[in-house]
Amino acid sequence: MRRFLPFAILFVALWQAGTMSALELKLPGNGTLTREIVRNPDSYLLPVGVWSDGTLPSLEIKGRVAQQAWRIEASGITTLQLIEPLINQLNGDGFVVILDCVSQKCGGFDFRFGTTVMSAPDMFVDLLNYRFVSARADRENGAEYVTLLVSRSASTGYVQIIHVAPEGIAPPKVDPSAARRPVARPDNNQEGASVAAPVMPLEQALETKGHVVLDDLEFKTGSSALGEGPYKTLSDLARFLKSDTSRRMALVGHTDSVGSLDTNILLSRKRAAAVLERLVGTYGVSRSQLEAGGMGYLSPIASNLTAAGRDANRRVEAVLLNSE
């Protein structure tokens, strides 16, 4: 892993008819390349549409597939500020955007787990706060494709770049050059804000925000057992789902930071699964309306340095998958 100056410059060398054309993608903040994978030849399913009717529209691309994961230490930066400069630079080099979507409009949980994402801790994706872009450029020796996936945690931005091209177009190279940081702009979607307990009724929160923390559930450190309850959030969530059986919900588990990442991801999945089973077994919700997943300790909403913070981080969130 290497450390670079602010605005690390990513060069993709494009060799065409014996000449080189360079694409420069400037990553904001102090960028660290955490992982790189190059496979030649290989194939990649490039998303060309949002998740819909149980499928993710994709185009199979063959050639050299280069994947990079970047971590950017920039407290307060939004996903829009992470991705917009990259899109502008792609456009300037002849790329045409195929798909440009945000979190729930991409398909939320389904989209994130339906496309290629490098594994944690190198790449982190907040299911409620990510952006995705796929783009294509036609070159003399074939088409070149780039996808960008960005997300963030409390103080860190994450960028995944996947580059697919035929022979003659070189994989990404990195130059540790510095550039001026852009002026921060407000993000109207307020994506930089931490997920917090709702201050409105659960149904209203789901319909307006698309997600809610089930903040009255009880889990002890290291345990996937859900307390006996009863829990008002589960009663309200069950009523919300049963009132319209076309609604689908992802239950996403989170943990405190005690233990390893792999252990906590498994634990968070088990916690989400426990909530799913309680909704089905006790509240009569149809299993077909529910999915369960887990993020481990990668998306805290409070400090893990205090007992109260760790307690807040042991939680399950409900994410509405079809908000239309």
C-alpha cells in the first residue's frame, strides 16, 4: 500500500496507432491505493441500467480488467464531491456516460450486491450513501470502459475504479503529483450526514428517507441473539409491510468494533437474519418481502471508544428497496 500527496493523479495510458493519449483522473484528498487487481484476459459485467424486476442490466466486456480501490482521508467530503470531478474528466477524454445513479435510485442493496465490488476493508460501500457511473469511449483499436463506485464513512471517502480495455490500451498507472483541492460545494442530498435514529414515525421516515434505524432492538456484544422484546419498531415495520405486500425491505446489520472484521461481518449478517426471522415468525410478514445482509463495524454512527457508542453501533437498519 502506498501513500500519495493530495489529488493523486491516475494515468490511464491509451496506446493508439503507436501514440499515447493520457487520461488523468484526479482523486480529491490524500489518496491511498489500498488494492489493485489486473487480470488479462478476463471479463466484466458492466452495469448499464439500474436494478429492476429482479435483475441488473449488464453488458459483458472482455479484455484486460484492472480494478483499483482508493481510500481518501477527507472529513466532510460528500459522494457528489468525490465523483463529479471524475465524471468531468471522463467526459473531457471522450467518454460517454452510460449509467449515472445514486444509492436507492441505483437499486440500493440489490445493486450493490449485484455488481463487482472489491472486498472490505479495501473498499467500503454504505448502502444508503453511494454513487455509481459507467462510461464508454470508442478508440481506434476498440472500446474502452470505466466504472466508478464511490462511498464514504464518517471521515473517509472510498473510490473503486474498474477499467476494461483491449490489448493496446494500457492499465492504470499512478503518478504522485499534487493538485489544488476543489472548493467544497453543498450536496443537496445531504449524503455526508450520519445515519441517526429517526425523529419521525417509522412509516413516514421510510417513505421520505427510504431507511430507518430500528433503534429499540437489543444485542449484546458478540451475540446475534435478539432480545425478547416486544419491540415497537418491529411492530410498526410489520404493519408497514403488510399494508402493501409489494413493498420489499433490506435488513442491514451493524456491529461495534470489538473483534475482527470478518467475525463482525458474519455477526452483523446473523443479527439481520435474526430480525428477519422475528418479523416472519412473530409478526407474520411474508419472507418474500425481506432480505438480510451485514456491514460489520464499517459504518458506525457513534464512537466505538465508549460503551454508549458501541451500544448505538450494534444495530439493524431497515432499507426500503422499492420506494416508488
